[in-house]
Amino acid sequence: MDTGDQLLAIITIVGFLVGLARIAICLHYRRWRRSALRIGDKWRRWELAYMAGGWAFSACLGTLAARTLVFQNHMADVVVMTLTMAYFTGI
């Protein structure tokens, strides 16, 4: 799917990077959870990091969906709708 739109490419790349960051947060959390030195205040930090990642990815997904409405490319609409449904199914 090539629309030639630079903004669409930037939104896609930022969304991909946010998704990778969320995976890294989850992996680090699992490692931290297994450690013996768990402090009560640290739980809140993990919750906030995961929440911020969720908000950032949702914002990227919403912006991506809004941007694809500009084009008359139905394939872009299908890709964004599929990605949106997959994201909400995963939640």
C-alpha cells in the first residue's frame, strides 16, 4: 500500500516504535516481578508506564485512521480497520 504520504509514514513508524516500547516494558516488568527486591511504590511506576504506552499507541492508531480517511485508497482503510480490530481484540 503506497500512498506517498510522508505524514502517514511518520505516524506508522511512531506507532511501530511505541508498540516495540510496550513490548520492552512488558519484558522488563516480567524480569522485575521475578526479582526478590520488589518495593511497593515501584508497582505504580509499571502501571503508569504501561498506561502511557497504551494511550500513545491508541493516539497513533486514531491518528492513522483519521489520516487514511483523506485518501481514496480503500486498501489503506481495510488495513487500518484490521489493525484497529486486532488491537481491541488484544485488549
